[in-house]
Amino acid sequence: MTDDELDYAFGLAKALGGRAISAEISNQDEELKRLGRFADKHQFMVGYHGHATTTPEHWETAFSFAKYNGANVDLGHFVAGNNVSPVPFIQQHHDRITHVHLKDRKMHNGPNTPFGEGDTPIGEVLRLIRDNKWNIQGTIEFEYKIPAGSDRMSEIARTIEYCRKALA
């Protein structure tokens, strides 16, 4: 994007009452620095979305470049790629986390699973955010294969119910 386009995007997101812009995390430091300069200029967070290849160090590098560089932590990708819980990372960097993607996956680049069948501590993360009153949005990201005899809407309802029970 050009500088004018970035200024427009940040201005628009802010005018619409947004809290953050989400973007894929780059492995290019210059891209993280450039976007970070605009985030700082507009005092508006960028939540860099990571995948299974994204490590905590990738986000920490982005954080070092700009005050408003943040993280959009995809919990399932984090678990699948890093083979550990995202909880310590979230506790350490909660002030830089704009939102989390809620989905369940198995460790060691395992598959997406219905909520509660993988290794992702979805309930623990939701309770951690709630109990600490952190301003982190949770977004359900539906990516697992629909089981035989079910349909997408039933499965989405199941994920919502899983989150509700985790917070009960």
C-alpha cells in the first residue's frame, strides 16, 4: 500500500470505532517497521496474525519496532506450531494482544478439531481474559471438518456453547 492508502486505512478504522487492524505477520523486518510507524502515528493497534510457523519471537520482534505493533494470536495455530500452551505468552504480552482466534488443533501441526477435542486451552484462555478484564477480543474461527451427520450451523452453535460453558 502507498503511504496515502495506509493513512486512509488507519483513519477509516479509527473513525469507524475500531480497536485494531489485523494483518498477516511479515517475516520482513522492514514491513513490520513501516506498518508500525503508521500504527504509532495514528496511535492505533495493528494485531499481526500468526500461523503455525509464527513463534513468540516473531511477535516480540514486531513489538520492538513500534509501540502499536501487537498480536492477533490464533490459539490453534500457536499450539500446533509451537507445541506449547499460548497462556504464558498471553500473560506476558496481554497489553499487546488485540484479539485471539478461537479454534482447536492438535500439537505437532496436527489437524483442526471440534472444540474440546484438540490440545488448545480455549477455556483457560477465555477465563484468563475475562478474569483479568483484559481488552482482548475473542473470535471463533471455524476451520474443522464438519462431522458426518452434522452441518455448519450446528457446529458453529456447538463452538459457541463450548465457549459459554468454559466461561460459566
